[in-house]
Amino acid sequence: MLRHVHGLGKTSILGAASYKAYKQGYKPLIFSMELLDRLFAARILGLAAGFNPNTLRTLDADFHTKQKLEQFIEANRHTQGYYLAEGNFNQTPNKIGALIDELRPDIVYIDASYLVSPNASNKAKWEKLSEVGEDIKKIAMEFDVPIFQTMQFNREAEQKKTYGLANIAGGDFTGQLGSVVLGIQKGTGMFEETRRKITVSKNRDGDQAEFEINFTFTPPNFDEVNPEVHPNMADDDDFDI
């Protein structure tokens, strides 16, 4: 489970993680609850082809970028095993489970899982969130598949700069259900905008820790920062996913 303050790039990080899993031979299934599938796909194409995905989103790609994109699409025309499902604010745990049953992915990503609708809607908001969380947990166990979700911190977390399990929007039950809970914050010092600090708030089978990843788009680079490498070198590494 990945939790964040609004605007820190959780969708880009999730997209990079899913594509890296794909390149390592796994079959990912992504539910994009906030973005249209074509917009999410544009981000993945940019990450995969090695150019800033924002140029596709704004239709501001230059000739070199368009040519590089066309070459990438042609080279990967017959690629299979990377699945993207549009949320349209209309996904329920039952629908998610049915698609997992059909496609049998190796790993599932739900971007903005707080927008997943419950199977039954006649409950209070916090009860709906709790029910959805429990149902998604059951799906993961039934199909023996890891499900990676993104959530948001609540307003108090942003105001007080406290980012614990109790600060997850909708209630701390979402953190209690997760086996591993990560938090995203801005990078430290001079790298506030070009890195993101990842804090492991919960790890059921391991240690808690924190580390930084690069957060740059020209070229895309979301690799973990090696603290032993000179800072400037770490940020200039090519993005290999």
C-alpha cells in the first residue's frame, strides 16, 4: 500500500513500478481509478520509451520524440501481458475479482483505491472504505496475488507534517489491512523536487526503513538513489525499467 500527500506523483511512481515488474517477466494488471486509460497509457509509453511522458499528455512532443515513440510502438506491437483497466469511478471489488480471475495477473495495481465502489452502497462513507479494503484483501488471498494500492494522507497529516498509519485518509483500518505500507514525501534538502522519500511505515515480514528514489522526467528516472554515489551522478543515471 502506497500512501501520499496529493500532488507528489503517486501515479507516476505506480506506473514505473508496474512497468518494471513487466520487464522482469511478470504480468501486471493496473486499475486506473482517476485517469482515463489513454492518459495512463501515455505515461507508461513515455517511461518505457525513455522520454518525458508529459509531452504526450499535452500533445507537445517534438519530431524526435514522436519518431522515438513510433519506433517503440512498432518494436513492441505484439507484446502481451501488460493489462490496463479504466476505473471510470465504477469499479467494485466484485468486478476487480472477476477480471483477476479472467486474466490471472502476477501482480495487481489499483491507483486511488479509495475511489473503488463497494459491492453494496447503502452504508456510511467510512464503512464503505472499510468494506472495500476488506474485500480487496480477500481477493488477494483468494487468488494468491499481491495487490498494490495507492491511498492519500488526510488533511491533518499535511498540516502537522505527521505521516503515520493513523493519518491515512478514511481511517487507520486501511493501514491495518495492508501487509506493507509505504509513504511518499518530497526529497530532502536540495533534492526536494527531484527526489521522493519513501518511508516504510509497516512491514509485516521485515524491517521498517526509509530510502529515496529519483523523481525526474527528462529522461524518466525513478530508480532508488544509491547513497554511496555522488548526488549529481545519482540523478543523472539513465532510467532503466
